[in-house]
Amino acid sequence: MKNYSLIIWDFNGTLLDDVGAALGSVNDMLARRGKNPISLDEYREYIDVPIRHFYEQVLDLENEDYESILVEFQQGYEAHVKSSGLTRFVPEALEEARRLGIPQVVLSSSEQSQLERLLKKYGIDGYFDSVLGADNKVERAEKFIETHGVDASKAVVIGDLLHDCDVAKAIGSQCMLITSGHHDRERLEQACVRVEDTLESFVKE
């Protein structure tokens, strides 16, 4: 960790262990439509960016309003996420980065106010120099790097989706992906970057 000058954290599935909340909301939606639930393995296979690609595989978008689907998912997610917690070794990683004086940023596709609320709820809002909620994570990351004059080659993006690797490539930073989030190890290893099951080794290196 000490070799990095900036850590850019993804939130959902990386800092927050919310895969169960997302899957629960999706299966609630399927049940309301008389459809069978999907498994965790199926969820991790289908989930994608942009998220519309996911819903094209599990719902009939030709006969449903997409924006209403997003609202419905969010309502269910809010109910399920109440029982979610931080991903393993997140507190230790945040504290070690603070001890080393490494700036930390959260970059998430979540809406800004929701992101700030959840960071505060889990007591980790004080660790971050910037909190960046965005529809387009790549554009938001590029703007942040440009605005702050950061040497991106010494930064690391930590996430749980292949898309987080896309963000890292776009800004020229390093990347580490963890397997406890929304994509499984098999998908993450397609990115040919560092893949870990937890943040434990990142904290101790």
C-alpha cells in the first residue's frame, strides 16, 4: 500500500458488501412478475455496465418502462441494504492508508447524496478527501485527475467489477480487483490485473 500516492475506491461491492442486497432486490422484482429467482452465480454472470445490459437479461424491457425498473430496484435495495455491512478488512485498509498519509477518494456510480449518506451510516466518511458519485465513472475519474494534477501512474483503483479496470486504464493508474463483490474471480481475471479475495494482503504489504 505504501507505494501508492492515491487510492481510488469503488463503493458498492468493494467498500460495502451489498451483493446480497442487490440480489435480494432483483429477486423481489422477479417474484412480483411471477418469475423464478436467480442465483448469486447467475447475478454475477449477468451484472454489467451499463446496468441496462443486466436488466435486458432478466426482465422484459420491451414491455416495461426502464426508468420505473430503476426506481423499483432502488426501493428494494434500500430495504435490503439495511442488513449489509462493510467488506472484510475495509476498516483496516482505510486506517492504514490514513496512517501512511495516502489520500483516498470514493468513486461510485451511486447517486451523490445516497453515497454520502451510506458512507456516514457506516462511519467511514471521514477517511476520504473526495466523494464522487457519478453516472459515468470514467469521465468523473478523468476530470478528478486533471483537476487535481495527480500522477495517475502512482494511483490505484480498487474495485469489484471489470468496469473498475476500465476506469483505471482510462486514467493510466494501477488496479486491484476483489472477488467478494459483484463479479466473480473468473470474470475479474479477464482483466489481467491483480485479483485478490480480500483486502488483507493489500493492508499488510
